[in-house]
Amino acid sequence: MDWPASVALAQSVPELPTGTDWSYEVKLDGHRMIMWRTGDGVRLQARSGRDVTAVWGDLALAGHHLPAGTVLDGEAVITTEDGRISFEAAQARAASSPTRARRLAAQRPAHYIAFDALQLPSGDARPRPYSERRTALLNLLAELPANTPIQAVSATTDRDTALTWYNTLHHEHGVEGIVAKRTTSPYRAGRAGAWLKIRHADTIEATVAGFTGTARQPKALAVQLPDGRIALSQHLTTALATRIAPRLVPQPGRAHTQDGDAYTPASGENVVEVVAGTTRHAVVTVVRLR
């Protein structure tokens, strides 16, 4: 595999799919991360492709127990004293200097919740079905020390169990929702794969700060959430893009969200409604222009 790896993304759906060929995973509110165990050490990659090893040194150290040639996909999470997963703590770590990150790691060590194996010592695992990759992942992690912060995400093939998770685990527990994956599907980058997600929807208003794509054909909106963070929306539908494009006033230069995604700044007072605003990538549902 070549660095950086392109990650698989899930499409939002209103409800969990049914059928016998689905596996359901808990979607945690953390930082997406690819863990590379090379012959020389460990490298950690953000969703954007950036090298974030320096600020997640505790996870890099834990990754040395993996066999060389392993590449995992998962989430870096940090828990509070009461055991709650805190996205704010993960965000603070990700935005820190290496020196401050080491200090934060001593106070609140991170965990790596793995949900896929992209490469194994035997070779590229991405073409293999999800069910085989899941089994390989569990076998791999079973060989790690008992106190390892690297763990497998909770998963089930029983839809009723997944619905119970969805109904009982919410944002206050650090859970965004549920991701469903076809057990027969290979690992495909982008949203071309068979990954679906159902999120706990908190609707809020946000100001448009910019966009990806062009002003005439915006692909996604950069929105400023109430806490000041900039998040990217999901891909805009043609109808939404057509409505918002005439009101976008692009500004020179490029800007970046806290997660590293680049966008073109825009001026104006356009307001949109978003759901799942506590996460890095919001979901635009309705565009309301002022």
C-alpha cells in the first residue's frame, strides 16, 4: 500500500438496512485515523492524509506491538474521568503542538478503536470481504498485550441489537450512531463502497463560511458551528447546490477546517440547518438563505 491511504466513507440513510448480509458497528465520536505498522515503526494518518503521529504518540507507541505490514482503519478516542468518550478532548489533542500533546496524553491517554484491516502481514486485505477482514482484525488484536489501548469496535450481525445500541447510546456517551457494512463487500475508498450510517440527528443553524468545488457548482459547504468550529457538509445534492450557488461570494485564498479539509472562504450571511453538528462533518438538510 502507498501512503496516504484513501479511506472508505459511509452514506447517510434514515434507517438501518435489513437483510442477512449486514454487519452493524457502533460509530464513535473520535478522530478518524489510519494506523500503519511499517518495518521501521508506526505512522498515523488522518482522514485528510496528514501525518499526525507526533500528536498521538501514545497510540503510535502501542502500535509497535502490531506485526510489521499491518494497516488498520479506526477512530482515535479519548475518554473523560466518568468514562464518556469526549470529542472535545480528541479535538484538543489533534490541535496541539507535539509538546502539549504529550502533556495531554499523560493526563488522558487515547484509545484506538479499530474497525477494519486494510493490510495484513500477508498482503493487501482490501479486496477481501468485510466478514474475512473482521475475523482477521479480531485475530490480530487478540495477540496484543492485555492492557493495549488498541481495541476492536463493537459489531453485531443482529439488527435488533444494533437498534438497541442506537436507541440507548447517544452523543452524551460519545456515540454518533450506527454504521452498517455488507459482509460480502471489499474495502473501497470514498462512498463507492457498501457502508451506510444512521446518526443521532441534532438540528442546529450554522453560517456558511465557504465551500469546496466552484462557486457555480459547490460540492460541499464549510459551515461555522455555534461553538466556532468549521465543519464540512456532506456532498450537496444538485437541488441544494443550485439554490446556494448564486449567493456564494468567494474570497481569495484557501482555508482549512480543524480536521484539515481545505475550502474556499466565502462572505455573506447565508444560514443553513445542519444535523450532527457536534461532529467534524455536518449533514446539510435544509438551506435557508437570509
